[in-house]
Amino acid sequence: MTENEKLRSQSRAEVLKALAHPSRLFMVEKLEEKPYCVCELTEMVGADTSTVSKHLSILKAAGVIEEDRKQGTSVYYRVSCDCYKTVTEGVERVVRNRLEKHQKALGKASSRARS
């Protein structure tokens, strides 16, 4: 692996690690719809403010989200690029393919058990 390939892979891994949590995935999906502040996301996620803030800082450090605006003491965040939907659609295809393979394998095992 060349140095460039290594750096590119490390950068990609950082983004994927930032997304690799159910609450963070949920927040990014919501932020795709429109900018939200920490208090709104806290209510949606059902976690405490410090936990949501930590998740947001991880997503921000990875470049997935960015500050949209400040309104009084509230900071609103938004998704930094419109590519998230493409990423999640790819993940959904992998999940569906895996599920289909498991279902086929279970179907074969089930028919053998009946024989």
C-alpha cells in the first residue's frame, strides 16, 4: 500500500467510525432533513445532552456535520455534504443481500430437516 493509499484509507475509516453508532446514524439522518440544535436532537435521541454533544463532536471532527448557525445559546448543525444518502443506500443493499443469503440458507436447512 502506498502512502497515499494508506492516508486515503485512514481518512475513510475515520468517517466510517464516526458513523458507526446507532444514535449518530439517527442524528445524521435527521440533520439531512434540516438543521437541528443540540436540545432538539437530545429530545429525538432520548439521551442526555452531554451524550448527544459528544456524538456531535465526533461527527463534526470527522467532517460529517458542521455548524449551520448560532441562535442565542443554541448551535444548529447540518450535514456537511449531500453524499450521506448514497452511503446509507449502499449499506442498505449490503444488509438486504446478507439477509437474503441467510434466508436462503435457512430455507435449505429447513427443507433438509423436514426430509
